Amino acid sequence: MDAQHLNLIYLIVAAALATFATRFGGYVLITQLKRIPPRLEAALNAVPAAVLTTLVAPAFVYGGFDVAVSMLVAFAIGMRFSTLRMLVVGWVAVMVIRHVIL
């Protein structure tokens, strides 16, 4: 195994250890608290929206015309209908744009 592959393995192991340490540390910290302070609770409640934004925003900006339009269509459908309908309509929109329009 050459040095480049070995460095990649070390990087993956280090990233896995760092991820485990932060998750385990957060768990230990929360279990030690008798009551979660309101500011911490508000911060924890904001995490899902922040994670969703970090996943969706780059795809919307850099994903191309088809991805941006399908996300807008899915958002509009999602405001009115169920999640399953939103996913199906978003998928259909992307397929139609990719295979019929573009």
C-alpha cells in the first residue's frame, strides 16, 4: 500500500474518531444536566433546520436549472400536501425537466 492510500486511511479513521468523540461528548454533557437550560434547548431545536439548509442550499444553488425548479415545485406542493406527494411530484418534475425539456 502506498503512502497516499495510507494517508487516506488515516484521514478516514481520524474523521470517524472526531465524529464519535463529539457525539459521545454531547451525549455525556446532556445526561449530566438535571434540566436543559432554555438557550440550549432553543439551540438544539434549531439543529434540524440548520442541517436541512446545509444539505438543500448548495444543491439549489449549484445543482442546475432542473434541480432548482424541482425544489421550488416540491416546496410549493409540500406547503399544501403530504410529504409523500411532495417527494413524488418533485421527482416527476426533475425527470420531466431532464428528459423532456432539456
